[in-house]
Amino acid sequence: MEKKQKAEAKKNESSKKGQQPNVAVAENEIRVGTRGRVFEGIITKKFPRRIVIEFERMIYVRKYERYARLKTKIHARVPGIMENEVKVGDLIRVHECRPLSKIIHFVVVAKLKDAVEVKK
């Protein structure tokens, strides 16, 4: 009896250690841990299981002592659960993760606004 209880206790401890607080999970997909940077942007293109988001940022140019507006494009993986929810024009949040392919290094975490709300 004591051996069974000890084995169960070890199993519970190991499962607690393996849990990650920042994990994106989808049905029939692998768990992708998130880390690092977080961005919010508008979806410009949509592909199967992948989207392209774009957002603007301000960069200071020392030579001209002015600010320049730059656009950044990021490719992100869409979990299977959210694939039907997101559409072109929506505002979403992406988290950095391990490289999933040559160009995909981010995963979609949340949909913030619909395309209609963003245009207002």
C-alpha cells in the first residue's frame, strides 16, 4: 500500500513540475510554450493554420533628428480552435515561441477586436 501511495505522490509531483504557465494549446496539436515578446497587430493575410499580422512602430532617426514610422510584418501560427474565429482585419495578440518553421516564430493567443471594431 505504501509503495502505491509513494508512486502516486511522485507522479503528481512530476506532473506539477511539467506544467508551464504560458502554453498555447489546441485540439490535436502539440503544446507550444510561449516566451519573450508580445505583439498586437491587425491581420493582413490568412492562410491555413497561419496568419500575417502587421503593426506600426516609431523609430528615432538620429541623423535627421526625427521619428520615422515603420511597419513590421510577423507570421504566426493559429491554433485549430481559433482558426474559424479570426478573419482578415481583426486585431489579435501574439506571443513569441520556439521556431515552428522557417518563418513562423509566434503563436496567436487572443483575439482582441473584430475587423468592424478596429475600423471605427
